[in-house]
Amino acid sequence: MEQQSLLGCLIVVFVCSPCVSAQLAANNWPPGLSAPQLLQNDLIEARARWQAVSKAIGRGLVTTLLETESIQNPSPLLSGPLQASNFCAADIAQVAADLKISVYAQQMLDAEGKIPSGVMEGHVAWYGDYTECQSIKSNPANTTIPQIHGRHCLLFMSTKSPAPITTSNELSIDTGKGLDAHAFLVYGVVCGIIGLLVLVGTLIDVLYSYLENKGFLFGNSSPVIMDETTNLLHEVCQPEVQLLSSSYKGKQFVKMMTAFSFISNCKKLFNTSTATGPLSCVNGLRVLSMWWVIQGHTYVFIISFLDNVLEAGQIVQRFTFQAILNGTFSVDTFFFMSGLLVAFLTLNQLREKEGKLNWCMFYFHRYWRLTPVYAFVLMIFTTMMLHMGDSPAYYYFYNGNSALYETVSECFTTWWANLLYINNYYPNYGSINRQCMGWTWYLANDMQFYLISPILLWFLYRFRLIGVIITSSLTFACLLIRMLLVIIYQIKTLGGAATRKTSDIYAQNDLLYNKTYTRIAPFLVGILTGFVLYRSHCRVRLHKGLVLLGWSIAIATGLSVVYGLYSYNHNGTIMNPEAAAIYISTARFFWGVALAWVVFACATGYGGLVNQFLSWKVWAPLGRLTYCAYLVHPIIIFMYYMNQQTPIHFTDLNMVYLFFGNLVASYFTAFVVSMTVEAPMLALEKIIFKRQ
């Protein structure tokens, strides 16, 4: 019976594996976009020490053996820095002996990781040829000799510690993870049910359309008003195409099945006849902000996958890069639009219904609108994300000690926190890097804003002045809290990293970035903007000079917020405490103020070309996909990056290409998820509760 030897296990695994790659890791590698702070002298020192041990490891084990006195004598492997086992040393010696006569041994020498050029620019991931390594198999003529397989293993080396090799547990990467049977079963059953419902619903839709065209049924079409009040969703009216005749209205089962019709849902998605109205400019803002989010994540997530981190650090210091560096303002745009829509639409409903509104349905509709598709994507992320890659980068970032592995694992135990929209506080004090689907902190904030909005809206409707005072006071309180946190924890950047009291548990877990009381200001600005438009019926007469002044102030404010820190970002200097306190506490508020003028001007007829562009009907279908695109786009980006078998080189052209690729792939995936999960759930709610 043929024996097989898989070469590789912990440190000895690396020693035994002819196909090796290396990952040079700097101590305290700066997170996110601060990677350019990596010191070049660290890399110089690391390269020198790596070269010192390269005879034993860096140049490859087979290369080392060729320089020993006798490749048939495995004793050099049993002592010194290698410390290999007898069995492992014998296998290595066999590979070395076969170098001159066997292709498989030459492939192992070819596939192993080697010191590349560009180490001084941050090329610290030396993966070798992953595919070639995994495919190598020896063909021993003697059946008593075990067959040798190539196995790709990673070795990590610190730039600071005296010993260049990391501890063995960091190398314990399971390259053969199996799917969790129960999780995969749930995933398969849910997807199967959804697929079946879509198929049956579409067939029923086609059947009734055929019968109607033949005159057997008399169609009945009536408009259905969609009063969405969340920024990621499409809020304007769109027709609900009903293919059933009046005689079939009582057949709720058939109507519920047609809610899953792929054809009908596509018709509603691509309908642009209703993409008009005073707030149609929000369609463009929504889509462009989503593109901004995807662009920012394309750049941020790639940092750990680059082979020229230091060169990238120089590129991001350019003036034109500030819009990407400050891409977090895109989230504030969503917060502003959320407040705008909930105020404008709800206040108009209160006026139409003379102050009466079903507040229970107000909350239920919101939860139902967001949660089913959210839960579906969460299920996919939890059950499948750890099995969507096959590359050195994948096994490095999804080993048991990585942050990405931790955030996926967190979903198995704290998924309920996401569905209760409290994940910006629990688990781990709301740490984005240590919660399930970290990017969904935004949804938690937005839901919490929505929960308190009826109180503000009631006062704005009943007691206008008191409502304005309360809303303005909450806005001021948010700015004050941000300023106090900046001062107390000596925060120097908009991201909110503390430089004082760093041992404080709150300072270690996103002190400023994702908490309700630090991010609500743009939402409140949106509520006040919606209130003004509600009171004025979007009809305001302004002098041309005042309009010009308004546009000038809004543009200047927006540009100052985004590009105002260029001198600090370019020169690498740090803001003084006073400047940091003022900018960090007020920047997001003033961004909301700039947006308030844009929406106000567009809604009241003073938007000009800006309004024409933002109200372009093409934005309407894309706007309806925004929520799903937000949910799925990080999964798409990580899937691509973690399936790269070589590091990525940062250039402007490469990044533009990656951005458009991520954009298209994200929206295509969002289209599929929306048509099969999101749209049917909305249609079911209308059927069950007879919402108009």
C-alpha cells in the first residue's frame, strides 16, 4: 500500500516543507491607512537578520541541503536552528537526492518562497508559488519509499524580536477546514427554500400574464406607495404590478407566491417613472455615497495585501487622495439622509392623518424592512466566509489568531446582537474589529436614531419651537461629547484612536467612531432640514444673491471638511490639541450642514444643474440596490483579496481597476439578493398588512 507524507507541522512543518513562503511582520503594525508609518530602519534590520538565517530557511530547505557535505546524510537537519525530526529529515534528504533526476524535486525548489526585491518598500509577504507547491507529488519507483506531497506553509518573522521565527501556534494553520455540518445544512435548506419560492412565484406570474393576455383574466393595476424612511432604501413611490384579476384577490396564497416573482420584482426595480418629486435628489446622493463607501473600503482593506506599502504611503499623501482618506463622511451622508427622510415623510403623514399614526407599525415596518435580508447575508457570512478562499493570504488571515477569523467566529455566538441592532455596544464594547460583520455598526446606529425619532417628530409636529430647541440641544450635546472625549483621551485623528488613557477599555474599542451619542449630529441636521421642507411645502422664494451665498458657503464648508487636513496628512504632523478638539468635534456636523443646503436648494428649485444630475432617473434603480450593496460589498472585496496567490502592487491604475471591479461585482450580487430576498419580503408585508 502506497504511503504518503504531507510535509509540514508547526515550526518543523516549515522546516520539512520544501515549498515555503514567508511573511515578515512588523511589531505593532499600524492599522488601516497608517501603514506608511512603518519605519524603514526596521525593514533594513529585518532584511539583514533574515539574510543571516536564509541559508537554513529563507533560501529554502532544499537549497540548504545541496550545500551540505552529503545530501544523503540528514544529520545537519537534526540540530541547529532547524530541529527537524528523523522522519522529516529523511524526507527532505530524499527530495534533495532527487533534485537531479526528478521533476517534482525541481518544482519544490522552484515553488519555495525566496527573498524578493522591494523589501525596503514593504514587500514583506513572500508566498512563493502556491498552486505549484500544492500540486507537487513524487513518483517513487520503490513502493517502500513514501510518496512526498508538497504543502504550502507560512513562516512569520518579527522585525524587532531577537528570534526571527514566531511561536509555533502562529503557524498552526488548518488548510483543510471542513464545513460545519449543521451550519451548512441550515444554509442549504434556507437557500433551497428561497430558490424554490422564486421559481414557483415566477412560474405563477408568467402563467397569469399569459392568461391575462389571452383575455381569460382582467388585470387590475393600482399604485402602491412606498414610504421608506431610511437612507439606504429607495423612498419614492413605485407601482406594484398586480397580475391577478379582481376575482382572485381573495386567494392570499397565490398573491404571496407572486411576491417572489423574479420578473415582477425586476420590473419594480427598473421602473423609473416615479423617480421624481421634491426629494428626488436623494437618489443621486444615496448612490454616490454608496460608491464612496465601496471606494474607501477598496483602499482600506488592501493594505495588508500589498507588496509596496511604503510606496502606497507616499501616494496617499497627495492632495487628490484626501477625498478617499476622508471617505468616512460618506456614512454621515447616510445619517443625514435618514434624518431628512424620516422627518419629511413622517411629518407629512401626520399632517394628512391629523396627527394620528400607528407608531407600532412605524417600528415594525422599519425592522421588517431591514432585518430579513440582513439575516440572510449574516447567515452567508457566518457559514461560508471561512470557506471562500484558497491562497496563502487566505490561510494567513483566517487562521485562529487573526482579527478576521475572530470577527467571523463572533457571528456564531453573538449574531443576535446584530439582529437586535446593538452591535455597536455589544460584544466587546462595540469594537468594529471584534464584532460580527463589523461594517454593520452603521445599521445599529441608524436603527437607534430611528427609535428616538418619534419623540422629536411629535414635538416638531405639535410644538414646533420646543421641537426645534430639543433637536438643536441634542445636536449641541453630541458636539460637546465629542469634544470632551477628544480632550480627555487626547484623540488626534478623525478615526478616534486614543493617545492617552490607552489602557481604558473604552479607549481600546472605537471610542468615537460608532457610538450613538458621537454620530447622531448629521441625523439631527437631517431632521431639522426635513422639518423646514415640511413647513415650507418645498416652496421658498430666495433672492439670487442669497442663493449664490448659500451655495458658496456649502461648497466651501464641504471642501474644508474633506480637504482641510491636507497639510497634516501631507507633512505627517499631528494636530495640536486645540485644533484636534475643534475639527474632530465639529467636522461631521458641518458636513451635514453642507448637505442640508444642497438638498434644500434642490427641493425648492434652486439646485440647477446639481439637481438635474442628482435627480437623474438612472439613479433610481441603483438607489433601490443600495442597502443590499452595503451589506454584501465587504464580502466581495475580501473574497477577491484573499484569493490572491501573490501580493498586490499598489498603483493608481490598479486601484481604479479594482474599484470598478468591486463596484460592479457588489451591485450584481446586491441585485440577486434584492430580487430573491429583499423585494419579496417587502411585498409580503404589503399583502399581509395591506399597506398602501
